[in-house]
Amino acid sequence: MTDEEQREVGVGPREGPWPEGEHWDPELLRDGDRRNVVDEYRYWSREAIVADLDRRRHGFHVAIENWQHDFNIGTVVRTANAFLAAEVHIIGKRRWNRRGAMVTDRYQHVRHHPSVEDFVEWAQQEGLPVIGVDLFPESVPLETYDLPKRCVLVFGQEGPGLSEEIRQASRDTLSIAQFGSTRSINAGVAAGVAMHAWVRQHRFG
């Protein structure tokens, strides 16, 4: 076991008088809080954390196709939580590997769509443009693209990439600049790059 694995995470039982407020979790105050949350949320109940995040969520959604049990979905959910995405959408198979999410799916809204048709209908009802991210001939560079403040960024599964149905439903498809010898980057990494691009434009632009 490495030193990092041996390092104790979180905080122990709350010392001194307990704070007052409905957002505090009595069990966590009594036993300690070892969860993977920022210090601001130590000892808060899960429900209180989600409610606070909901007040601040960003305008972008993230979707990923899951026809072959893509192992990247957990990473996408974890990253979406870090960048405060409005929601994560899983298109295709309902089951997905939660290990990479590091329990962040407890705080990040995740919605399932059994088909591309169902997903596209939902996006249209919400007035959200579908923005695909993949290396198509018609794709435009993410680095120079003005991302809508409200949109849903869609990623394909590892290997096949975006399905033709999503490609046709997308207002635009974007590519991520690459400079090495590999043809493509990991879907989870691509999702993180695209989410950060939205954050740079709309939180720091």
C-alpha cells in the first residue's frame, strides 16, 4: 500500500459544541466525515450538499453513449461533478461501471435515455442544442468554437465514437486539437477537456 493510500481522508468527529442548522448530519458530526467532498461540505448531509449544488449548477449538460458498457462513464460523471454540470445523460444501456465515479454520482444528477431518439426528444423539449464531440470531417475546432451557455455536450463510447444518429442530431460537431501520433484521445479525457472549455468561456471569459 502506498503512502497516499495509507493517508487518512477527511476529518474525525466534530470537537466542541455542535453547530446549529438543518444542513448538518448528526452521524457525521459524531463519527467523522471521510467522504470525498471539499472541506466546505464537511459534516453536511448528502441532501444538503445536493441542494446547495443545485442552486449553482452550470448551464451545460453532458451525455455519453453506452452501447457496450463503456468504462469511461464513471470518469465522465466524476468530472461533470467537478465542473458542476447540470446533469449527466447516459444513452443506451442503463447499467454502467460506477467505480470511476468515486461516489460522485451521489451528488451529480444522472439521467438515463434508452435510445438516441429519446435523448434527442428530451433535448428538443428543453431547448438545448446538441453539440457532438468527435473527429468527423465536418467537425470544427473546440478551441475556436463559441459554446452556447445552455447546451448538451455528447461523447461516444471508446472505439466507435459517436453514433451516426447522434452525429445527425447535432447542431455542430467539435474536434479537440491533438499534436502527437495517436488518432484519438480517451473519451473520459475528451469530456474533461470540453467541459473545461465551457467553464473557461462562461466563467472566466
